[in-house]
Amino acid sequence: MVSHRGSTIIMTLGVVLLIGAFGHHVGEASKIASEAGPTIALLLDGGLASVLIGGGWWLRQADLPATEERSVALWTIAGSVTGLGIAGVIALVNVLEARPLVEPQFSALVHTAAGATGLFVAGTYASRRRAVANRFETLFNNTTQFAGLLQPDGTVVAVNNSALEFGGFDRTDVVGQRLQDVSWWTHSETVNERLQNALRRAADGESIRYETVVRGVSGLRTIDFSVRPVIDNGGETTKIVVEGLDITEKHRQRQHLQVLHRVMRHNIRNDLMKLRGWTEIAATASTHQDRIAAANRVADTLDSWEK
């Protein structure tokens, strides 16, 4: 069960501020002839408190981890303390300058609610960005597929753990380098030129996919390689996504099946020619012994295929 302690703290803070604002301004309204001033003041500090309550409720429904929800609560509390501190400093300055303190409770309520609301918004934004980044990193690094993010000129911005382990690299060995200069691609001029051509096409907005051979820590491997552009609203390529899946074993199996297919086809063709000849002999031989010999050869060939 997901814990919502963070959103509960925020809503509780909002309720406390709203009750404080309502109680203070009702008391003020009973002391003065006009109700307009207290009403406007209540709309200000009470409105901010209501925003906190609504924000806490929204946060409870949002798709954020419990740790990020608690982080937003800490931001909100820090904002309320900061706002209250500012109100206290203002009151202290007025006292030191021998100025009258005019409704210090209202100042404290407004500053506390404003500080809490402001940092609630900032904390929510920061936490959502962090949550998205964590999800991306989890997906990016917890896959057996090799993946990387490049600048349009081919410079590596990010690369996942699978690709680093495959090449036997540290992240600093790859990030900041041009992809075609990494030793994955430097074993063959043909492979390197094809990569550079794919990157140029991707920078122009085209997606490319093909099979190629790269060098890893355990030797040459065949991968299913794709290059895709990330295009902004203006149609410009801002990043390039590269992905590779090691298909060496599948590739070898496919080659073995192709060889087996050629051998089988060759053998079947030869045996069919033999069967045709022996069948004709069995049908046309002048002696019974020749017909029996031809029929036995037909039977032997069919038995071998059955086995």
C-alpha cells in the first residue's frame, strides 16, 4: 500500500492555516465596523491555505513515489518556515524602529501560506522531474538491449549499462566521444563508414535499421542495429537514439539452417534423380534379377530418408 504521509502533512498545514485565518479575520470583523477589509484579507491568506489543501489532495492522486511525495512535503514545510521567518523579521524591524505593529497575525498568516504555496509548487516541479528522470534511467539501464543517446553530430550524450559491459568500458570512456570513434566500430572501415552514413541520415530526420558486426570485449558480435532521430516541433533533429540487440546466436543458427537447407536440397535432388533412374530400371529391366536389384535400391533410399 502506497504511503501518502507527505500529502497528509501538506493538507494538514493548509487546514491549520485556513482555521487560523478564519478565526483571526472573524475576530477582526467583530472589532471594526466594516467587513470588507477582513473579507478581502481572508480571501488572500485563506485562499492560499485552500490552495495548499487542494495541492495536497492533488498530490495524493498524482503518480509520484512516496519518497518524492515526502520531498514535496519537506519543500512545503521549509517554505512555511521561511515565510513565517520573513514575517518575524518584518515585525522585529518595526519594533526596533519604534513603529506600531499593525495586525502582525495577518502578516504571519500571509507570509507563511505564501511561502508554503510557493515552495510546494517548486518542490512538486522538482520531484516530478526527478521521478521522470529515475523512470527513464531505470528503463534505460535495465535492459539487455544496447542503447545510447547522441547529439546530431554523433557525439555520445548517454549510454546504458548493457552497452558499456558489452564493450568493457567505463562511462567516461564513451560519453563525449563520437560514436564512430569508439572501438565498437573501428575494427572495419566498411562497418564504420556505414555507421557514419546512418548517423548523417538520422540527423536529416530518417530512421535506419540494419544488421552489422561490432567488436565487444569477447570479440566480434552481430547486432540488429537501429538509428532514430528525435525531432522537435520545428522539424529539427535534436538528438539521435541508437539501439542494438545482440543476435549473434540467432545469426549463427540462421546460417546453420541455410547450410542445412542447401545440403538437404542437394541430397534430395540427387536422390530423386537416382530414384527416377532405378524406378525406370525396375520397370524396364529384361531380367527379374535386375528388377529386384533396382527395387531394393529404391527401398534403401526411401529407408534412409525415413531414418
